[in-house]
Amino acid sequence: MAFGQKHISRNVRSEKHNRNAPYWAMGLFILGTLGLSTIWIDLGTFWKGYVLDMTGPAWNYILFRGLFTSKADNLWTRFFTPNRTLLIFLIVCFGIETIQYFEIYDSTFDAFDLLAYVSILIPLFVIDKHNYEKNIEK
């Protein structure tokens, strides 16, 4: 690919990313607000026990991928590809539960936390991966 083509291709990817950035930012805000509200609002066992486990990995995925900003073509976001980011987050989340299972620190193991972690993270990954691959093809 010639230099000019590569530059045009990068601009096309950047334009598509910039169009989607406000939606990712809105998702980041909603997930962050929901997750943090579990600290102050008690809406029952599910709310207190699982909502932060569902929203935390998802909002951090958006942050690590740089999906919420138009300044996304940098070393950080090139390192945190969709696959790599998902893998890192799954290792961390499942690692936390494994440590809890073996009672390495004072906490409660809950197998449903594993489901909570991936309930929003996996669909988010699928959407991101789809957009990422479409942008790479251009």
C-alpha cells in the first residue's frame, strides 16, 4: 500500500471512530453512573451484588480501548486491540474470583460474579470487534 493510500485509509478509520465516539462516551457515562450508584442506592440484592460487576469491566473496556474520544490513534489504543483488551479483562476478572475461591483475601466467592462480568463485556466486545474489523478493511 502506498503512503497516500495508507494516509487516506487512516483518515477514513478516524472519521468512523469520531462518528461513534459520542455514543461510546454516552455508554461510558451510563455504565459508570449505574456502577457507582450501587454504592449510594440500595435497590436489593441483585443491585448491590451484581450491577457493579456487570458495569465495571464494561466501562473500563471502553476506557482502555479509547472508544469515547476522537484522539484514539496512539500507542495505547494500538496496544489495546479488542481481542487483547478482552483477554486482559477476562484474566483479571476470573483471577479475582479464583483468588476469592481460594480465600487468599477476605471476601466472598460467588460463581454468579463470573456471569456478571461477561454479561455486558462480551456484547460490548462483539460490537467493538465488528466496528474495528470494518475500519481495518477500509
